[in-house]
Amino acid sequence: MATNYEKTICPLCGQSAKINRFALTTLSKETFHFCCQGCLSIYQLLYSNISPKKIIDQYNNNEEK
């Protein structure tokens, strides 16, 4: 039986985020799961003030053009 985090995609690189320990809970109480410690660290450095959902939405909008 798959748990929710096994179906999650890393908001930084798009890989499957199957390891629950690489998670980040934002100030707005959203929890995001990353595929590895590297992606989690890079996200914290680059996007600490931007939610991963906004990054994904912006990427999707650029892909549609």
C-alpha cells in the first residue's frame, strides 16, 4: 500500500520523493517532500520565500507558451 509521500514529486527537480525524511514544513503549514537532502538544501537556499507550488505553476505556465 502506497503512502502519500510515495506519490509525491520533488518540487525542485521533479524526481519521485519516496523518502519521507526529506520534508520541509513551511510557515503556512504546507509540507513538501524532496527526493534527497541536496534538493531540500538547495530549495531552502534559493526559494525560502517562495512556495514550491508557485514555482511549479510558473514552470507549467511557461511550458504552455
